[in-house]
Amino acid sequence: MYLVNGVTGVREMSGPFDASEFRSKLATEKRDTPHLFLASPIVDGSPPRNPDQIVVKNAEEARYVVQAQKRAGADFIKVMDRLSRDEYFAIIDEAKRQDITVVGHVPFAISAWEASASGQKSIEHVHAVPLACSTREAELRARLVATRENSWKLWNPIYMEAYESYSDAKCQQLFAEFRRNGTWSVPTLIVYRSTAMSSDPQFRNDDRLRYFGGQMRGHALKKRCDGTSKLRPLGLCHRTRIAESAEMDGRSSLPCRSVSKSLASEAAQC
């Protein structure tokens, strides 16, 4: 479906444990695929978001994961929410030593300002941006760190308070830092568009849903909260000319034809 719809390059953001082995197997099967840029498996702290993630418990383990994934052929290291400050900065430092890029979420214990300054190449979704643009940033981030259960029921109220305390001036400063540091923003607008439209009959009857089956179809059709509040800082991001990447999340967005809905045109409307 990717190639049919003109998508010739894809970032896989939760990669295999051995990227080199995966590529070799794919080559023997002689499949026509887009060019794949493979992340490491997701690297997280404790408690991890998903059981199939690599969990590190200290800076030494964090450095070892970077070394091992570099040897295994990963194109970049994917970081997640629960990494501690020591673990995160060990990953950043070792990645520079190994000449491999770090991308992913901004851990709760780290600010978007710090992630950009440290050299994280891309920030996925938009979770860290409203916190960094909030006048209550330190307070709200501390509350996220204090949550020990991985639940959006706990996190969403905190993020909503961040949107309610949004500062346009702080966001302008943040995006100036992104530009200065070459930080890419990957807001996955297609995901949030799906979330915002999950109750819209036009979306629920979309012809592309036929490509989903079973659990994936149920997830795509699940009615969720309005996602439009996430779009406000993204219009400023686009107008500030931050490097942006159009990206889907396969669990919650329609298949790859969705990429044709330009990220730039959606952000510009915010």
C-alpha cells in the first residue's frame, strides 16, 4: 500500500531487536517495500509503557543498549517516557560516541528545551510541546514524573492544564530553539485528526477502513476525546518554519493514503 500511494520511504519507530537480520530476511523474500529506516526497539525506563520495550535501570544499561543496537544495525535509537535523567543523558552521550541519532518521545523527567539542546533529532507527537509552552511547565512536568501508572486517564488532565496555561511567547522561544538546534517536530497530525473525527460519520464510513481488520479496526473506530486542542501550538510551529515530518501512527490512523493530507496545510489552518 505504501508504494502504490507514492510513499517510498518509511521510518519504523519500534524496530526489531536485530535490524541487520530483519533486512536480510526481507531481502530473501524479495518483497517490494519502501526504503525502511529502522529504529531500535523502544528504550524506556520503569515502569515501561509496553512489555516488548527494552527497559533500562541505570545509565550503564542505557549506554550498553546504544552500543548493542548500533552493532545490530539500527538507524537510530527510539526513547520513551519513563527514562530517568541519568538514563536519558547517558543515551544521548553514548549515541554521539557511536554516531547514531536519537529520536522519540521526550521523557517526563526531561523538558523539550533540554531534549532539543542535547541533540535529540526529532520529537514525536506533540506531548512535550504544550508542557514546554506552559506558564506552569515545571509544576506540570513534576506531576507527570510522579505518576507511577502508565495511564492516559492520569496524564490527560495534566496535559489539558498545560494547554489551558499556554503561552504564545514561550512557544515562540521554544521553536526558535528548535530551529537553532535542528530539531524536527513530528506532530502526527493524522493521528490527532483521526482522534478529533472519531465520532464523525464521514470518518467512520471512510472507504479506507476496509484495510483494517480485527483489533486494528476496533481501535480505529473507537470514539475518543476531541484532539483539536493539540493543534494550536502546531500552527505556530509551522509559521516559525520548524522542520516537520508527516508521520502516521499505524495503530490509530487510516492507511498510508492519509499522508497525502499535507501536514503543512493542516498546521497552517490552526
